[in-house]
Amino acid sequence: MNNSPKIIISGGGTGGHIFPAVAIANALKRIVPACEILFVGATGRMEMEKVPAAGYKIVGLNISGIQRGSIVKNLALPFKVIGSVRKAMQIIKEFKPDVVVGVGGYASGPLLYAASSKGIPYLIQEQNSYAGVTNKWLGKKASKICVAFDEMEQFFPADKILKTGNPVRTEVVDIKGKHYAGAELLKLDPQKKIILVTGGSLGAGTLNKSIEKHLPEILAEDVQVIWQTGKFYYKGIMERLGLDYHPNVRILEFLNKMDLAYAAADVIISRAGAGTIAELCLIKKPVILVPSPNVAEDHQTKNAMALVKNNAAILINDRSAEDTLVAEALKMLKDKTLCEKLSENIGKMALPQADEIIANEVLKLIKN
């Protein structure tokens, strides 16, 4: 392998794709400091902001997915795909990568297709337990496919699969000895029980409605809540409840110190994105998962079921969450045996050092 390999990492669209991509890039830099990394994302998506913030150069492709319920917007899609493949070919011609990595998201398809047509080896990092159409198609010509769940042979050639887990942000899962610091930062009592509710950076309407509807029951039990509402919902919730709603309730748009929130929590309520699940396995806390119904192939339910069948999490479906979620969380807080069992079992599913394992697999594909 040459001393300064050139690597393209493509994909994005959500934090679930971007954070693993940046983690892989950071691991590559630790292993081969002289390597040159270029990101390729979709113009107008969050990677165009988050990747430069992480210190990497990114180029955008004018590509989007199928817009549900909008025939007019979809008419432009074939032209966007053709234009994106052409631009991807140009990027590869100019940058001359030794290897390409696809992490999922709109930009992955054109870039990996272009790499394949130029004979450049590529690795796919599939985060979910259910592979999407594009990755299934691209998997046929991939050199290696790194996955986080079992039984992925139904989507990919078995001889190309390596179970590595999903890369996580190491600073987020470093929670040891931080329970008191987390409670203190959020102005909560470390001696009282704490529920953490997180629906990701954009938020989850169902989780927010469930908590807001049942705040009286939570407060009646003298339980505290760290409630991360997400950007879409924060303003409305604050208008209804006010800034200082109750000393036991901490309402936040976004959690900058996720490690401290995880450390402070006794029980966690969350969506079931693959990246979040990877973090939850490493922090080993009792979890209630409410999979989002608004994702391709209902993959969050499939992600959650991988934990549920190992008695490592409780699943509540989105339809019944508003009525049952809070009652289930309050019941769980009182059941010490269940909490210990869930913590132990979710910890067994953790796959640490995924970023370095994947980075080493990427480097192995570089031709001498």
C-alpha cells in the first residue's frame, strides 16, 4: 500500500449516515495520517455542513430520493441521476481514488456506480438490519460489505460480508463515572430517577406527544425527564409549556453533551435508528425503542427486533406509544430485575472499535 492513499467516502442525508462516515474517516487518519480523504454528498443535505465542521472536504451531487406523493418532483429524478453519475465520473477522474467507501444515502449510488465502472474497489458500510434497494444492487460488485446485524446474507453475497458493527462517536458513549456530572449539568437531582427521551436531531412527533400527554403521571411519581424534542418541535412545546415548566422536566431542542445525558439516565426512550442502537449497546442502559414508521422498508422495526429477540430492549410500536409508552417507562423504573437484565443483554450486543475495523478493511482493498 502506498503511504498516502486517496479515499472517497460517499453518502449522508441523515446523522445516521454522516456520523459513521466521519468516524471511519477519523480512524483512517489515525492509522494512516498521510491519507487523503474526500467526501461526496448530496447538495443541500446536512452532510454539506457537518462534514466540513469535522474538518474534511466535501463535494456535492445534485441528487435526491423519490418524493412520496409528488409526481412532479419525481419527473426530474432520472435527469438528476444521469447528471450525478456524470459528475461522479468527473470527481473520480480528477481525484483518482485508490478505494471508495459508501455509507448509504442519496450520493452513494452514483459514486459507487462510477467507481465500479472505472474498476476502483469499493466497500459498503450497511448500518441497518434491512438493506435498501440501492445497496442490494451495489453489493453485487462490492469488494467488501461491513454490516452491523446478523442474517444479512439475504441481501448480500455471503463471502463479502463482515460483521463489524456500526461506528459510533466515541465521545458520546464515554459515560463511565459521569452520572452525577450529567444530572448536575441538567440541573436535576442525581438521587431521583431520570428518563431520557430522544428522537434525534430533528425530533420524533410521537415521542413528544406521548411525553407531553402524560407529564402529570411522570410528575406524580416524582420522576425526572431529560426531554430532547428535536428542532421541528421545540418551539411549539415551549410555547405550550414555558421555559420553567417544572424542576423535574428539562426540555431541550438538542443535546450537545449526549454522553452526560446518557450517563444521567436510568431508562432511555428512543427511536431505533442503527447508529443510535450501536450507541445504546455500548452504554448498556435499559431501553424502550419506538421505531419510526416513516423510514424505507420499515427498517427501524427490524433494527429494534434484533435487540428484542435477545431480550435486550422493549419495543412499543408507534401507533400505541401515545397511550402506553409512559406507563411502560414508569413500570420499568420500578422493576430493578428487568432493568439489570436488559442492561446486561444489550451490553452483550455491543461491537466496539467498528470504526478501526472498517478502516483497516478499506486499507486492505488498496492495490499496491
